[in-house]
Amino acid sequence: GLGESPVGMTNTQHALRVAECGVTLARGIAPPVLLETLNRVLRARVATVMAVLGDRPIGIGSREGYHECVQRSPGRFDIPLAASDLATVWGAEGTAAADVPWLGMVREILGHSARPTFCGVVFSKPGSPAQQWHIDSPHEAREHRDAHAVNVLLPLAEVPLAAGPTEVAPGSHFLTNHLPSPWLDRADLLYQTATEVTPAALLAHATLLGGGGGEGEDEGEGEDE
């Protein structure tokens, strides 16, 4: 299981686990100094964006949000980041820089030409409901294929179970292919359609089911993706 993932697994071992389970746990991949730096830079960006958002209305999903801020489900926000936002961490290349600690693992999974396409901070406000289970990207072929995209989820703080941390369903990337399965609705798999509390999800392998519970009294801190 993922709980048995030892520190020091090779990139090849991580790639094999993603192929089998759809997700892998890279223990100790980010040094404490890097986490401290990311926390300072990313929290400052979040504070700036949310202050500008203020009381403006915002719907659910990218189509109802803003370039600077998307609400993924009620109370759960996604703040996109540009390479320039991370220039003080990794220079002009941002998350594509050679010293990004997880880049080698990603390229072992996707190929050596793989590059980041998105980076952002996800966080939930106190009292927010759980997300629906969902996938982050649709399947591209009727037959099962190796990953065409992966998400790197880096917690910026310890999130207790009561606060609704990220959850995933290992192996579900084999079950979510909507192309040969007419009973699976692509839109329902991708988008949050309910406003009531339901089981939650956020994903690792781009077609893996996953989630996070609703927030308790403490604010759920985000991940760098």
C-alpha cells in the first residue's frame, strides 16, 4: 500500500507504482527549507488574490471563475501561479527548473520531454463541504494507456483527517475510462455538479479518482500542484 512507501524510492519505482496504483507517495521529497520558502511565497500570492476577490461573486469551475482564481467546489479555491510567481524560488524557469525535486520522477513517468503545464495552490475555507469524487483530466483513448499527465500534490502544512486532506482511490484510473463506458458521464466525472455535501476528491494520476473531506473549524491548507 501507499503507507508502505519507503524514503528513497527510485524514480523507476515511483513510475511503476503510478502505473499500477495510479498514485505514489514520495516521502521526504521536499527539504524543510524549500517548504518554508514555498509557504512564504505561495501564501503571499493567495492573500493578494483573495483580497482582490473580496466579496465578488464566483461560480464553480474554470468556466465560472477568474483567470487569477477558480472555485473548485463551495469554499474550495484554486489559485493559479505563473512562472514569475516562483522566480524567487527556482528562477525564471519556475517549476520547470532542473533543481525542482520531483521533476525527475515526473519525467520517468511521462518521458524526458515532459514539462509542467499548470501550477497552483488549492485551499479550503473553514466549514466548506466535501468535494464530489472526480477526475482531473479525461481519458484520451478507449483502451487503457500509460499516464498522459500527472498531478504533483505537495502539502504546505499538516492537515488532520478532520480537516479534509486529499484522498485518492488507488487503481481507479482503470475504472474511470468514459470512452468505452457509456454509463460514465464525462462531464460528471470532471466537474463539480452538486451543491450539497458529498464524498470528496482531488487526484494524482490525471484519471485517478480522489478526494478530500469537508473542512472542520480549522482552515484546510493547500497544496502546490
